[in-house]
Amino acid sequence: MPQRVGTQEEQSDPRIRTKARDLSPTGFWARKEVKQYRGPPDRGRAGGVSKMPGGVPSVRTNLFVRAPILKILFSKQTLRTLLEKEPMPHPARTLAVLVTLVLSTVSSWAQPDPTVERKTKGGVTYSVYLPTTDADGSARGATAIILLHGAGGHHSTFMTHWTTYPMKPEWIAISINAKANAAWQAGEEERVLEVLDEVTAQHPVRRVFVGGFSRGGGFCYNVALSHPDRFAGVLSLAGNIWNPALVKPDHADKVAIAIVHGAADKIIPVKHGQDAHDRCKKAGYKTFLKIIPDWAHRLHGAGTQEALQWLDDNAAPLKSAKDYYDYAMESFEAGRFADAAWALAEVTQKKSRSERFFKKAVATLEKIEKKSQRASKKLLKDVVADKNDRWVAAWEEFDRRFAGTETHGKVAVAVGALRDSHEAAADKLHEEALVAHIDDDHELLIRKCLQVRDRCYLATGLAVDGAKELLEECRQDPDVAKKFKKLLRDTELWR
């Protein structure tokens, strides 16, 4: 009997493919059977989560933990062996799957499935994985992640795969259907926001990520980068950027970008993931790129978990004045004065709502300012003297530690003025080198270019590139290279 051809996500998930293979000969396949496997594993318990080859998690039977009475009827080790042993006779596989389906139904009586299917007033279907609750029954949903399936996928199958990952207990996962269960299209951003508004109205959320696979991995850029005030991070799994114009430097500090891509992906080649990473990094975004060797167009469990951890560590969840103040104090104690100054400035801007933190913030800002003044004294002298480039490393360290302070602004003005003077000097020297090139005065040409390197070390404009090109022409000319071999040897590292 011909086997059912699953959706893109079902084909990409080895765990779901195995179920399709086992069930299809009996004709016993429907989307509702997928939901039987939807419950998350018992995290941290034996038999909860295993890793298939390539790092993709698979759910082992853990139903006996949920329904202890079933221990009387079956041995957990026996059923695990039935489900995992390869090769397995077809009747045994079918029996094992049928037993698992029955046990899943019984276990649902012992512990309700935390994944809930819902529909918005506008008719958008989605499923929500709700976190554990506090003693008073309120969810601890500090972070929510929106999940966008691939072409031909479905919110329930994507959630099925997702809930096999050991998420933090306070996280909420929201898997949304594209129109007609098809592929996400540009312009459907409001569909995602409609679901987000409904979920956040019912559960406390301080930070939101959006992630997706394949076409969903491309659409998640559209969602987050067109609404940077609502999303703190992007998790693109085998996706690509559809609209490069959305990658804007002015909100690079608001959205962190994490990318996971298979090196052997032929549907969306890995170069698209690399290009997305390079484009976002160049625009100033915090970025993470994980390329999985010999991995095709499929979800990768271990890579996804690593990217999620990076997002959790790098996307700031700060909202309230207290959050900003606590973060500022933590940064201050760690010597990250630039981060502390930024967070304290946020506190002072919220003065009407954070009076009790305002005075503390102002006092701490004054301490940071004094530290920056002490650190800038020698640096300013070196900038003004402009004897060599040894002070550049000290400036970069000062910039990293004290950006945002008044003293930093003064030093930055001095550095900027010096950079402008270097650019002007480089332009003049380059013009003189061009004249020497016309006159075939190669020695003068080389010396002028070396002066661009040595005296205009802050210059980065066209004059620098032009000087390097002139030197390369000299190296390529056999007669010039032989005559000025020693002089040109000094230029080898400056290309």
C-alpha cells in the first residue's frame, strides 16, 4: 500500500517520519493521531528525552511516570525496547505503536496536556504550550516564543516537534497556522500580532522571540524587524531574509538574531543563512550563526537548543525601572560601565514612575562619570599628541567601558577630529602619489604611499585603497619590483 507523503515538517522530522512509516501500512493515519504524541516529555527523568542521530530529539515512552497504575500491565523497559529496537518486525512495530496510542490516551487522564489549541476572534488557529504555574495559579511566562512552520506545515506538528526540547519552565511557546495551512507570505505579519495580543492579554510576558523553519524561518525576519519594539529576538532555522531593507541599524540594539542552517541544505542553500548573518552583523545586530555539517533541510535539535540559549543570554528582557536598575547595578559591579550608564539613563527617563530608583540612579551615574574622567586623562593627552597609534587600543577599551558618559563624548569628539585630519592628509598624500605615478617616479610614489600608512593610521577612505592599489601595481611590474625590492618589502603586510 502506498505510504502517505507527509508535509515538509513531517518529512524533516525523523521522529514524525518514523510514525508515518509505521502507521501507513494499516491506513491508520490522520492529523489527530499526531496530537497523541504532542505532550512534552518529563524533563530530567529517565526515559524522558533521547537524541537521534544528528541531535534531533525523540520522545521515549514516559507514560508510566504519569500513570503509575500502568506499571502493573507493562514493563517500561520492554516497551522502550519495542519502540527503539532496529530492525523490528512489522507486526511488532504496529503493536508497539497501537499500545503507545492507548497509553497516551490513558496517561492524559493522569496529567492534562499543557499544549492547548485555540482560535482568535479573527479566526487564526494556533496552539499554546503553557508553562508551569506558581502556587497561586498564575503562569510565570517571562518569555514567549512564536513558532512559524514551513511550507505545507501545520501548527500542531511544529509544536509536537518543539515540545520535545527541554524548555525553561517559565517559557510560553505559541505555534501559529499560516492561511489555509499553506506557506507564510509577506503581509501576514498582522496575523502573528493578533495571536500575540491575545496570548499576552491572558499571560504575563516580558519578552518575545519569533522563530521559524524554512519559509517560516524567512518570514520571522519580516515579523520581528518590522516590529522591533515588540520582539527581542529572531530564531531562523534554515531560512533566508526576504526583504533586506528591513535590516536597519537604527533598531539593531533591540533585536538579537540567531541562525541555524544545514551545510548540505539544497532547498535553501547555506549561503542564504551566512548572508543573513553577515548582513545583520554589519548593521550592528547581535548575531549567532550555527552551521551544521552534512545536514540537509531539516530541523536540528541540538543546534536549535544552542541558539535558544544564546538568545536567552543576549536578548535583554528589561521592561520596568527596577529591571533596568538591577541590570545597571549588576553591570556596574562587573565593570561594564557603558551598559550600566545606558540602563541608569533609562531609569532617569522613567522618573515619574520610578521615584525610589531615581536618586540611586543619579548617584551611580556620578560614580561612573568620575571613573571615566580618571580613565580619560592619559588617553586625551595621547590623542592630542598624535605621535603613534599605540593609544588606539586604549581608546577602544575606553569606548567599550564608558560609552554613554559625558567624558566619553568629549574624548569621542577629539578622536573624530583627529580622524578627519588623517583622512584629509591621506587624500593629499594620495594625490602626490598619483602625480609621481604619472612622472614614473616610483620611489617617490612608494614613499608617499607609506606615509599614508604610517601618518594617517585612522584614515579608512578611498585614499587608503588608492595607495594600496598603486603599491600593488609596483609589485606587479618586474622592473620596479626588482629595483625597489627592499622598499616594497616594507609594504607586504599592508595590502
